[in-house]
Amino acid sequence: MSAYEIVFITVTLLIVASIVWSTLKVGISPMPSSAKAREVIIQLTVNTGTGPIVDLGSGWGSLIIPLAKKYPQRKIVGYEISLTPWLITKLLKTIFSLNNLELYRKDFLQEELSSAEVLICYLYPEGMKTLANKLTLEKNTTRVLISNYFSLPSQQPEKTIQLDDFYKSPIYLYHLNSERE
């Protein structure tokens, strides 16, 4: 086995181990939104003000990079715990010179989110419960929450869009605090 093969195998194993570790830590792997879901989510961000858009689990950057390109004058923030997807997104941010994009390798549950105009998430049922609790306890002033596939447990969405895909995946739109300007 050549040195290049050993390096390649070692790097591959480290990447896989990193993703497995973060999956075990947070309970879900970094899962990109489908192209149809991204299109709908981006459309739902239109007319949501000028404040920050925050992606809670920005993964590989497949949604947050297009958002940063669409809104060059708007602050776009991504949180991702998994090292490899976070690094890929950091690289894409640099390649596309997206100065409006801030990326954090942190657990968003430990962060202050009240400055966000829009929160976007693709979590899992338990993650949605935890997020709902966080928003309630912090008396969060976020105006809009857009969720891919999973709903907030005790809140009615203003709008549910059923995607035309195999799973008929839902995208949920919530208006949380309409009094914020």
C-alpha cells in the first residue's frame, strides 16, 4: 500500500468518525435539504424583513450558501456541530466571497437566537421540542420560523406546503412574533 493510499484511508476514516461522533452527540446526522425543499424555503424568506436569517444546523451549506448569495445585504448565520460539513461550508464561503455569511461550529441551543428575524431548521421531533422550549423560555422575539419536514409540537403553522416528492414532505411556516419590526 502506498503512502498516498494510507493518507487517503486515514483522512476518510477521520471524516467518517467525525460525522458519526457528531451524529451520536446531537441525535441526527447532517442531512441536506432536497432541491425542492431548498427552493420553497428560500421563497418563504422573501418579504421577511432585513434582519438576520439563522440556519439551525447548516450542514454542508446547501441551503445557507444560496441564501447568502440571494441576500448579500442581509446577515446570514449558520450553526453546525459536525466538523466536516462545517469545514466544507467554510470553504464554500471563502470561494464565493460571502462576507455576509457567519458560520459557527457550535450548538445553537447554547446560543442567543433572539436577534434572528428568521430561523430555519431541519431537525427531528425531539429537536423540535427542544427548540420550542428554548424559544418559549427565552421569550424569543424571532418573527418567522421555517421548518423542513418536522413541525413545532404545540403550535399551529401559518402555512404548510406539501412538496411534490416521493414522501410528500411538508415545509412549515410559523409567524412567531408579529409585533417585532
